[in-house]
Amino acid sequence: FQLCTVQEASDDNLPITLLYCGRRAPELPRCMCPMAPVVIVRVGWHQVLWRRMSVFTTAMLAVVLGSGPDDWPREPPFWPLFPGRSVFVLNGTWQFAWLGEEAELLPVVPEDAIWKGALAGHVPVPDAFDLRSDRPNCGICWPAGSLGPDLLGMEESRCWHCCSRSYGQSGDVACWTPPLNFEKCCGQDALRSRRGVGAYRAQVVVPQGSGGILLFAGCAMRCLVAVDGEFLVDHAGFSPFQVEVPPASDIRSVRTVVILADNRFNASTHPIHQPMYDWYQAGGLLRAVQFHVLPTSELIYIVGVDVLPRSTSMVDVRIRLSAAATRNAEDLELRWRFDDDTNGGSVCGRFWDWAQVDSNNGLYHESVPGGRPWSPESPHLHRLKLAMLRRRNKSQVLDCVEVRFGLRVVEARGRELLLNHKALRLFGFNRHDMTDSPVLSRAELIRDIAILKDLGANFVRGAHYPQDQRFLDLCDEQGQSDDAGVATTRAYTSMAARLRERAAGTRLVSWGSSAGMSDKQLVHADVVAFHMYPAWYPTTAPVDIREVQEIPLIWMYLSQWVKERYPDKPFLITEAGAGGLFGMHGPSDVKWTEEYQSLLLQMHFLAFSDNIDIAGLALWQFADMPIDRNTSGDEHRPGGLNNKGVVGINRVPKVAYHALKMLRQQKRGGYFGLILPLGDAQRLAGMLRM
């Protein structure tokens, strides 16, 4: 390969970069330059490559779409980091083919003709194939001047308002007067809400003869993974997983990855996904995909490193090795170091100075030099770097992993939750990893954290599946606590024991119970946590103002019940709330108005604030989200949404957002009461009785 020089040009007002191959200067880095010049037309963050036969010709003879096989991003998008590996983040353009709603999920790579079918093409990954973004036809439905001279230039804003799914799965229904309708104007994707099998295909260039690992942050609901035509794993459930990729049997350096993703419900293969849930369970490559190239053809590597704080200065470290590494353990050596900043911390340098792990299983009671505890006010984080070497050749690093952790000790003592031996009251929200889609950018995750902090939240209850690791990283950095959210007596005993063993005593075990006082398994929990929605269900019944007034009394009674029966267990409210249709305003005692939602959420918050026997509150929920309309109708989930968010799908605040923020900002001894529209405040005087 030779040096690629760059010249800028333009064509049809699109920015274009021309890459020319020239003689490589020895002092400059090598780049992968094709034999013929390539024009890269930048469209958003995707790239379309057009190959030209020479610098002088303008005839475009072939089209190659997509990222790869050799231009994938090289930096991992979240922790842990892997300075001992070549990491390709396969976030970019993949080929996609729709195999159909009746297709049987079989370990068979689709034929080439299928990748050229009617619903095939190129898509950006991460991708939810059944919740892709709309492409509104603004110019067709709202041409220039269609709103009259006073609103000239506002046509596109009107288009996006009308097509916004914040108002429901048909946009703002007030916009649709003939001949306009959602289907005509809003460009819904052909696969939206369809269930079946989708196929993804991409290529990545790796050194010849090297082994590797594919890491999936989230593929749903059931996914079959093949490399070079050989199926390697069948994974079900929305949880991260990794796949060992043996070296190619020939000298090839281009590896072809194919994923078959099935988003249909199946009680046999993936029972964790059930159609009755009140959020839309999408299918596809929903989160980042990484390809890690190992230094050798052997699949000897570090599977995982768990740092388990024993105090605010001391940790245990649990190390998990690959099967090949375990078999060759006597020939391997592990070295480690806290907070290594050699060469900026990006490499495994000077590892010969690091301490050696006495046992390949891990470290025990190691003090962290200069250890500083993590807290919501001061979210300090430390790092641990671990290198794997051959005993007989210590110059060769087989793998190197860096993890990040906070020194924090979480305990339950009597009625209190303790963080680093200090009482901590939790306030926050249940949050799904969704907007109108489960594919979120880092900017959207940062925005969610900022909104939560603006509301005064110090706690997020992750609903109801493993949260995006990028979001958990941001919680670590911004001082947010996260609860990942977790029959018979035998089943509960087994689950609790397994969770405690995995956490090695560093985490509390609990679950949100809808059974309340009837839950016979609470003895197995470290924290008692109840879900309850007084004054909301049934949604079709009119408001009974007495039920609203009883909310503080209900939580007072339940907190006393827990205190008497489980005096050593703190009590949490893990779900409580009400629906409010985005943009629907009216009296505070009429269901589905933003004002009634605000009234109920304030009642829950004030009941929690005034009761020291309640250790925390997680309101349901942070943001509106789509649901499966085959599961719940408009009488319970109007517009195909779970409408209980304090912000809409687009993160625009509702009335409850502003009221809760004001109440949360009150200092002790300040205003304690409801925040209502003036007319409602006069009419509902005396509502709050504590």
C-alpha cells in the first residue's frame, strides 16, 4: 500500500474527497489506498465509495457501498478497553436482507440473490429493523406556501411536528385532514412493526492467520452468528455476548460476518421475551458490534475482569480466562497495575515493572494507591490494567485489558441504604433504553443523563433488561446510581444465591414486587421493593379524588408493614406513576391530561419526601416509549405508546417534569405542597393531607 494524498473537490454541491496513490514518503504513516483513485461522497456519517479507473476519467463503473472491509472505526465505544488487541468497531454500513415473516430460522447463509431482494439494501448498524426512522415527505404534503403567506418558510417545521411520534404512532392526529394522512406524508419504513428474520452481512480485514473475538453489545431477540459461512453461536435474549472466531483455514485476510436476527416471540428458545410486556421489543443489531483481533492464532485471551470493592480503599479482582488460556495456564503470566498512565494510558507499556498475579484466578484485598471513594457528589473512578504474557517469552503480550471502577460500598442497615457507610436516599426514574427506537447515539445518552440531573435524580432503575454499557459508563462519570432490575420459593432462593455469589457480597439483591404484602419471597431480598399505581388503574374509570388523597396513606401503611415484618430491610418504591398524553392539557382531575399525571407524581414524591421509612423512590417513568399494539389497545396505551414518561419520546418535558423539578429543589423548611394550575389549585384546596 502507498501513501494516500487528499484533494478536496465538489460535485453537485456535495463535498467530495479524492484519494490519490503516490510514492510513499518514509516519514509518513502507511494508509490503505486502492490501486485506482476513489471518490468518497460524504452523506451524513455514512460513506458511498465510487471507484474510478484513473484520475482523468469521469465514468463511474462500479459502486461499493458501506463501511469496510478496512475502514471501520478502531476505538471501542465503551469500557472496558483492550490495548492488547486490534479493535474494529463494526458500527457503520452493513448489507441487510429481509428473509420474511414466515422464514424459519436456520443456520444457513442467505444466497447472493437474497441480498438483492425488494427489502434488501444497506443500513447503518446499530439497527432495529422493525423500528427504523421515518422519512417524511415534507415537500409533497407541505409544499412551499401551503400554510399561507404568514407561515411561509414554516412548512418543514409543520411537517416534522405532524409526523412526530411523540403524539402517538400516527403522529399528531389533528394534522390529518384529507387528503393528508400519516401514511402518505410521514414515510414509514416498510418493515416497521413487522416480525420475522432479518439478515446482516459485513466484512473486515484482519492479519492473515489471526484469531479473533466478536463482541455484541445487544442483538435481539434471537441471533445466529456466522463467520466465513460457518455458524459459531445461537444466542437468545437481549444481553451482551461474545463469540470466538478461529483463524481462517486458508490465507484469507477478509472475514465475512453474517448475522441472522429473529424478532419473533418463542417461549422455547427465548422465553425471557414475552409479548405481554408494555414496551416494544425490537429486533436486529441494536447495539455496537466489535471485532477484536488477537496477536496470535491461538484463542488465548482474558474473557473478563471484575473489580469487587471491599472498602473505599481495597478491592478483590476476579479474572476469567478463555478455554485455551485455562488449558495453558502454567505457561502464562498475568501482570497488573492500577491507574497506569504510560504513554497516556493507551497501551500496555513497561509491564515488566508491574506486579504479578499470584493466582490466575485473581487478586485479593489489594489496596488501591491514592484510592478515592466514588459518590454522586464526587464520582471519582480508578482503572486497572491487566496484561497476559508467556512465561518463556515475556516480551510478547498475548492480551491486555483495562477496566474502570469506583470505590464504593453499598449496604443495607435497618431502614437505610448506605453508600460508603453514609445514609443515602434515592430519588429517580425507571428508564428504558429507547426513544422511538432502541438505537441511541452517545449524544442522546448524554442528553438523558443531563435531563435526569436537572430533575435532581441520583438514581436510575434500568428497565427491564441489561442497559447500554455506554449509559452505565456515563452514570459512573456523572454520579448516578443504577439498579439493573432483576414462582416458587426454590426459584427465588436459587436466584438470590446465584446473584450474591456473582456479586461476591458487593451488591444488594432485590426485585420490584407487584405482589406487595402478598409476596412470600421477600425474606430472600436484601431490600423490599414494591410497585403500585393507586388512582390510575383501571385507566377507563373516571378519577376518584379520594383515591388520590389516599396515596400518602398507602405508602405510610406499607412502609410501616415492612418496618414491622422486616426491620433490617430498607423499603423502596420501585414503580409508581400515571399516564399523560404528550401535549394534552386539561383539568388536574381528568385522566390522561398532563396535569393529572403531574398531580399523581407529585403525590408520590411528597409521600416519599415526608416519610423517613422509605429509602428511595423510582417513578415510572423517565420517557414515553413505543409499545407493541398487538399487546395493548388504545384504552390502556393510547397512540401505541406507554405514556407515563415525564418527558415525551423526543425528550420534551411535560407538566410533571417542571413540577417535580421545583419540588426537588426545595430546601428543608421550604415550600411543601402541590404545584397546580391556578384554577385547579383553588378548586382542589386541601387535597394533600400528610
